[in-house]
Amino acid sequence: MAAWVALAAYMVATREPESQLRAIDPAALVVGESQDTWMGIYFQGQKVGYAVTATAPTSDGGVLMQNRSAFSLVAFGEIKEVVTAGSAVLDAEHRLQRFDFFMSSDPVRLAARGEVRPGQVVIEVHQAGEVQTVTLPMDEAPQISLSLSRYMSTLGDLHEGQVHEVPYFDPVTLVQDKMVLRVADTEILPNGDEAYWVERSFGELSTKVLVTPDGQTVREEGALGLSLVRETQEQALTMPSEGDPVDIIALSAVKLQGFLEAPRETTSLELAILHVPPEKVWHQPPQQVVEGDRVRIESPMVEALPKLPRVVEDEAFTEYLEGTAFLPVQHREIQDRAESVIGDIDDRAEAARTLNTWVFDYLDKAPTVGVPNALEVLHVGQGDCNEHTALYVALARAAGIPARIAAGVVYSDRIGNGAFYYHAWPEVYLGGPTGWVPVDPTFGQFPADATHVKLVEGDLDRQIEIMGVMGRLGFRLVSKR
């Protein structure tokens, strides 16, 4: 959850047997030499990988940009190798025309290909051996991460206080919104040239980039101490042979003032919210109530839940029964697995409990870096909280049970003296006074314990909001039972 917190609304998804969009062919496009920019990737000052971007002119006066990166992350002491690659074709006015993206971190793979058309962007998502086409309405051609530096070179003379808004699209999560670029400061480089610190804000995600007047990136700084530094090719490819790796899970811990005993048995918890506005914590009575600077979480008593039919046909729950690009609810394998797990159980609560136990037993617990697709999780059979949650929600919806994704923090004493860590879990609608019930197939809990503090609700487009508190949020223990 800490590594990937970032699907757009108004999304239409359909399956197609093969790609319908043109692949980018560099050999047919490029008419001149490429210019390579190498960057070292650092995490808390420790080098973890490299990135290189190549820019070359195209036959129609535009630009072809290509990027690849390789880096390592450590999660719970396990090293995860990540490889990404992408391309973007810009026209002569530096407007995005086509793009593609690939990410691999065994056993997870994701590929996306897109084209900008009048009034929309059409994207194909290749994952789990399937191709899904997603169409997003868009008034003007967006920029993507790869093309931003080229776009900035067209802004003319930069000066402090200058602000620009640009339509932006993330091909990994399919999130679209406005990105705000603000020139925050000026810095003189060692060679005497002037460069500018530009703050880039996209939703709750914020980064700082040091750029030269012609748009060349010198340094980029992101969340949790992640940075990219301009280097020579030799420097970028040279990796240190010594030093203990920094664990991203431990680094993203939310500290608790006080000691929380037996967290998995906690049914009621009250915390003081520290260092961030209380409205950053989700208010969802009766399970989670925010009053002033306090949040109180109560674990529902499922024994009191009413007996209801498993399948919900109420139109009010339509969005919690539908599929998305990463929750392919209507796929035959998802439908068949939901039927085989739940069988003829008609009681909704019992069906939800049975499904929770099955997902807990089926998936091996392993840190994963990637965008979880429920079908791919079913194939691979392993993952962390994101994978457990995606598979559970897809199967529950396939069985006619309204389900949604919650994300926030949960207490764990797995590292050090214990702290809250970023986490995702499902919620299912079981009726009665409780309504939505949090469950946790990662821990095998039905319902989830009261140390689950909800911060956001929804798919990847909403989870990026967590970035607004990451590295700042803290708690003080008030009471528990």
C-alpha cells in the first residue's frame, strides 16, 4: 500500500481478444539522433536504481520520448526488483498523440497502450492474459509523466511564483486530473547556470523538480525520501556494493504514542489524531466516528447481523456490484470461482465470511509491488493487502454481495515496538444497523479488528489521497478494549 497508492470516473471497460491500437514503432518514426538523459534513483539517500530517457525528432516534426528504469525496493526485508519502460509520441506542438507503458515486478506484470482521439483517450490494459479497452472523456490532449519535461520546455522564461495548469493522465492507474505546476524557487548550479524548483501537484501527490530553462531535469524529489538525480551513464549504472537497504514498510510507519496490546483482539479503539487535519480521517458512523481531534473505531458485532439473501438487486448498490479495469467481475474465471467457493450458501453474512476465509487460505502472503488485478491475483496465488482486497472484492461482487475497497492504516507489532502501517481491506454491505462491515482477508478477520483506521474509500483513483498524509500522520492512544 505504501509503494503504490494512486481509476478514473466515467470509465467504460470492455474485453477484446487482441490489441486494436497501433504499437509505437521507433524505427519508422525517428529521423534524427536521440538525446539521452540518465538519472540515479535514490531512496533515503541510498542508491536503488537508475532511469534513462531518450528524446528524438520524428518525421512529422514531433518528438518520440522513450524511458526505462530499473530499481529495487525492500518490503518487510524482502527485495523486490522493479522494471518499467514507456514511450510517448508528441506532435509538433508537443501535444500527446500515443503512448505505451510496461511494468514488471515478479510475478506481476502490467502493460498499457493508448491513443489520444478527439474528446477522449482510448487505453488498452494488458494484464492477466487479457486485454481491456478503457475510454476516458478528455477535453484536450493530456500530458503524462514521460512528456512533462518536454512540455515544460515550451513554457518560456520561468520565474518564481509562475503557475501553470495542465491536463494530466497516469497510464498506470488510469487517473486523470489537472496537474498544477508552480515555480517555487531558483537555484544556481555548480556550472553557474540558473535552474528552477518547480512544485508539481496532482491531487494529493506532490513532487519537486529542479529544471533548467530548456526543460532538462537536474533533480526530482518525491514522497518518503525518493529522489532522482542527473548523472552520467556510468554513474547511473553504478550500484553500491555496501550498506543496509532501507525498508519502505518500516519507513512509512505511522507512529503511536502509547502501547497497544493484542491488536488483533481489539474491538474498540479511540485515538487522538496528530499532525494532520482531522478531516483527513474518514468519518463513517457507527464503525468510525471523528469528533474534534479524536477518532473512535468500533469493530461490528456480526452476531447481531440480520439474515439476508446473498444476492442484492437494489439499484442503490449498482456501483458496488460492477466491474472495473482491475476488478473484472464478469470474467468467467471470477464468476466460476465465486460460485465454487460460496456454493449454495444464501445467507449474505455467511457467504461473505466463507469468502473471507477462502481468500485468506488461498493466497500466499508476500510483499508485492504493482497494480493489483483480481484475475491476475487469482492466477498467481500470492500478494499483500492490495491483492487480497482486490480478489475478495471481485469475488464478492461476482456473488452478488456489494463490496468496496477501504484504505488506511492498521496497527502491527511485526516491526520494532509496533506502529500503524498503510493497508487496504474490503468492506461488504451486510445490512442492519451496521450496514457496511470491514473485513480483512489478509489477516483472516471477519470482521476486521478496531485498529483498522480508514482514510479513503474507493479504487486507485481515490487511494492517491493517502499521499496527503503520508510521512506526517501520527496517533496518540486514548483508550481501547
